[in-house]
Amino acid sequence: MIRLFPVTHTAPASGRLHELDALRGFAVCGIMLVNTWQHLRERAPGAERGAVDWVVENLGQSRFYPIFSVLFGMSLVLFLDSAAARTGRPRLVLLRRLAVLGMLGLLHQTVNPGEVLLPYAILGALVLLPASFLPRRGVLLLGIVVTVWGVREGGGVILIPGLFLLGMAMMEYGPPRWPVGPAFVAGTALAVVLGYLWVRATAGDRTFYFRGLYPTAGLAAATAYCTGLLLLLRTRARGPLLAVLAPLGRMALTNYLTSTLVILAALPLLAADPTRITVVALTVSVLAAQVFLSRAWLRGHRYGPLEWGWRCLTWLERVPNRRIGSRT
């Protein structure tokens, strides 16, 4: 097999990196909470702020989409590597994969303006595809430069290209090189300090304020969250965590899109609660249901419903999905 990248990671016999599934599932949990809260804030922007607002703003918002963005860059390496074994034009297949994602994003935009799938598809084609021709050191340096620029500009969508590149570089260098422990300590310390400074700044103390304070605090917290989860996956908690988070991650696209419909349907109920506790309750309830349904579905299928459709349109063929021996 001719590899496009000098990939040094080792996957399990199943071909999946379960830690990445768990991280993706963890990001799905956080994004569900933040999206529910954001939809409600847009519906009632002048409502009195409470404890839930503070927690989501300072511990959730801008903390989970960076995780998803890095994972998206990592998945590109895995996809191109596997596609190279099936076709002599793997980048063309990748471009088709991004086009399908963009079409899903366009449909999603009709009910959820500002969603991420369309920007991911566009930026993936404009940034990740050309970067696949670069050596891994070049991808890493470019990722650092673009991320720093995005932070200086105040974060948001402009952070995504740099995070894509960093994720791509991380997978190029391989999991054995990831300094998980030191990154957790550094990320936690920075998240606490920068988060404190941001809270002080929003309260009127601008002494240590700078334009990139909030996105830097978000990136530090995202690093702490990810590395903390990876450390937990090295303990006895690995089994239960994988049982909950990995199915969510394997069906991330399906769960992300269906959660939008639930949030929109529940908005009148959410708006009637000034404490925002129903935001947390809805998030936990939906995620619990998605864990149950994802585990049930994956017992009989290799891919989630939308993940399977995405794969079929990517390869322009009907991809087998039913597990052998399954009665579903």
C-alpha cells in the first residue's frame, strides 16, 4: 500500500482509534449543551443571566468546537491513508466527501444558521486538501502560525483552519509522541489563569485584557479537557467511558444533526424557564437517549445512518453497513 503520509500511529485490529471516538463523543456532549444554550439566548437575548449562563459561557462556549476542529484535521489523515489503498486518486474522493458535507451543511443552515458543517467543508477544501501535499513539519508550522493569527484576531470561525492543520499534524506525528500529561497540567493552569482574567475583564477590570484573551482561554480549556479525558482512558474508567462516549463519537454527524431538531422543538419549553436548568436537563436527556440509540444501532451496523449515507455518496456506491449475523 502506498501511504500519502508518514503515519506512525498504530490502530487496533478493528481499524478504529477508540480514543478518538471517545474524544469526538465528548465534544458532541459539550456542543449539545452550548448549542441548546445559544439557541435559547438568541430567542431571549435580554433575559436575566444566571448560574447556568455563567457556567456555559466560561466553561463551555469556545471549549468544544476546537476539539471537533482538531479531530476533523486528524480524520483527514486517516481518510486519505485508507482511500489511498482503494483508489489512485484519493484526494479527489476527499473533495467529493467534503462536497457532500457541504450540502448537508447547506440543508442544516436552513434551520440552524451559523452551523459548522458548511464552513468545515469549505475550509477543508481550501486548507486541508492543499496541506496534504506538505511535509508534516510544514503542516505543523503552518498550523501554529495560522492558529496564532486566529487568536490575535479574536477567535471564532477564523480559528478553524489553524486547528484543522494542527490536528492533521498531530496525526502525522502519531499518538505515541503526544505529551498528554504535561499538556494536561499546562492546559489546566492556563485555563484557570486566563479564565479568571476573562471573568475579571467582563466585570470591568481591563488591566490584563487583550484581544485574544477569550479564544486563548478556550483553547487552553479544550486542551485540558481532551488530555484529562485521555488520562482517564488510561485508568479503570476506560471501559465505562468508552461505552458511553465512543458510540456518540462514531455517530457524531447523526447525533449532531438530530439534536438540532430536538432543540428547536423544545425552545418554547426552554424559554419558559428563567433559571436555564431545563437547558441542562434537556441536554442530559437527549445525550442519554443518543447513547442508548447509538449503542443499539451500532450493534447491528458499522456506521450511523447519516454516516453511512455520507460514505455511500463519497464513494458513489452502496457501502455495506449491516454487520454479519445481525438481525436488524
